[in-house]
Amino acid sequence: MSESSPTTSTTSDASIRAEGLVKQFKDGPRAVDGIDLEVAPGEIYGFLGPNGAGKSTTVLMLTTLLPITDGRASVGGFDVATQGSHVRATIGAALQEAALDPNLTAVEHMRLQTALQGIAKADRKRLGDDLIERVGLSDAADRKAGTYSGGMRRRLDLALSLVHRPRILFLDEPTTGLDPQSRTALWEEVARLAREDGTTIFLTTQYLEEADQLADRVGIIDGGKIVAEGTPAALKSEIGLPAVEILPADPGDHERVIDVLRANCSYDESQQTGNGTVSGRLREGTGLTEIVRALDAAGLKVANLAVHAPTLDDVFLAKTGRKLEGAGDDEEQDEHDHDGHHH
Ligand SMILES: Nc1ncnc2c1ncn2[C@@H]1O[C@H](COP(=O)(O)OP(=O)(O)OP(=O)(O)O)[C@@H](O)[C@H]1O
Ligand SMILES: [Mg+2]
């Protein structure tokens, strides 16, 4: 089947656009359930969600590796369903299951990839070595990928995805399994690609901190649906003022501490974690001082009192009623639990 030429592609300012995107697996879950999103050129878009949320399925559809069930999507102005080869020529992708040959070294992988991508023979070695160095694999460049740690495989896969200088880069959980130092190095590299090369980056993650620090905009996905979207700052400010958490010294004081919170904070029964700590969100005009005074006046002793500014986890909690950490399918359970439901 011949594809329509690039010139007939719909003009669109967005680098990535999805409208009503759906993936219904046969005899499986509706893994992606009507997603709308737009990513601007040069933007870092963080797709944040727990295990089984539908992140990889979305990435696989946007990169043309999985057919879409419904809706439409375009990448670099090309339709993913009808202009797949143009999409593939425009993008780079480092997927969750890195496709590396365990018998090839990093240098050999690079030699192959630079040749496949039509890099001039004279430039291949230098480009390959540069990219290996950029992802911090120079010391292991001549070792077989089969001997690499998970994090090293991730980094080699990223280097390979950069060979043809893609305008749009998809990274599926690029830092899972990386030690903190390698994670920071990868964040810097991703930020550099966006800042200096103007690369558009679509990055999935389960890490709040990663989305918060790296992404210009974040989409929070749960159960195949985007439940919140915006800049990290805007999402957090929607939540409101900082939360106060109080652990009564005497568990018997639980109800009375709740009364104090109700009087001074916005208290929501459904947001309580049930481990004895009571939490509420400060209201405009009330501060910690008022709460401490009220506790004191009521003769209540506390074992712990903490205040914390809203995080993306609070955003997730507000939208789904669950904490992001520990939400979603359990890794081990995942083998037996493909129903896509969340517990
Ligand atoms: N090929 C498939 N056939 C059937 N169901 C699938 C298939 N791939 C994924 N699923 C299911 O679709 C849902 C979404 O999976 P997906 O891999 O997109 O989640 P994810 O957000 O990437 O999770 P993780 O953080 O664990 O990588 C899950 O319930 C998963 O079990
Ligand atoms: Mg995934």
C-alpha cells in the first residue's frame, strides 16, 4: 500500500497529537480509553502513571508499532495509521523492552545502527563513539550487551535512538532501574536535547520527581484515561494550599484531632490513609500556628506534625482517590492479572 506523500499531511503546529485514541486488546483490556493530547515542538511531555495505566500502549500506537483501535493520532504532522513510514523516519524511540543483541557490543550496535540509518561511512565511528560517551557507556563500549545491567541496556538503547537525530523522541520509562547518578545524567541529556536541539520529547514515567523536574507539561494517566494535565506548577496549585498531617500521641484522641482539623482546614474523610495520621489542607488565612494553638487549647498531644506542599502525588490522589506510589498492577501479580482493573 502506498502512503500519501509528506506534502499532503495535515498542517499542524503540534509535534504529537492524539484525538480520542483507543486501544482495545482482543480478549483483553481497553488499555487506552480515549486519549486527547498535544505536544508542542521542543516540549518535554511527561506521561505519568502507575503500572498498567496504558503508557506503553499509547507509546506503541504513537510510534506505529501497534495499530490503533479508534480515534486518530499524528506525529510530526503525519498520520500514524496511514503514513507510518514517514512517522518512523521522523522519530526516535527507546522502548520499555529494549531490542538489543546480547552478543553485540555497544560499538557494534552503533556500527549497525549508523549503517542502517544511512550515516556516511566516514562519520559512523565518530558519531557512534560520541553517542556512547554521551550516555556514559564509554568504559563498557567493547563489552557485549548481554553482560550489561538493565540501566546500561537502557542507556545504550537511548544512544541508538539518537543516531538519526530525530526531531521527536519517545522514551518509555527511560530511568527505571537506573541508579540515582545515572538517572540524573539521563535527565540532563534529555533536557539538553530539548533545549539545544529543539527535540520534542514524549517520556513516560512512574516517578513523580522525574515528571516534576523534567517535564514542561505532564499528563497523568490512569486506567487508560488522562485524569489531569498541565504544567507541574499548575497541577500542584490546583490542589491548593499545603497539607497538614497530625499523628495524635494517644490513638484515642483521633476523633478530637479530626475536630481540630475540621475547624481549621478543609478536611476530607476520603483522603485519610487510615494509619492513625489525620490530614487536612490549610485554608486561606489559617496557618500552622492556628492549628498548634487549637491543639494546645484542646489539650491534645501529638506524636508527629508535618506540613507538606502539594506534590504530583497529591494531584494523582485527588483525581483517582489513590496514591501513585504502589498504585496499579503489582509487578509479580501482573502475570496473572491482565484484566486492567485497579485494586
Ligand atoms: N499485548 C497485550 N495484550 C493484552 N493486554 C495487554 C497487552 N499489552 C498490554 N496489555 C494490558 O494493557 C494494560 C496497559 O498496559 P501498558 O503496558 O500500556 O501499561 P503501562 O502504563 O506501560 O505500565 P508499566 O508502567 O507497568 O509499563 C495493562 O492492563 C496490560 O496488562
Ligand atoms: Mg509500560
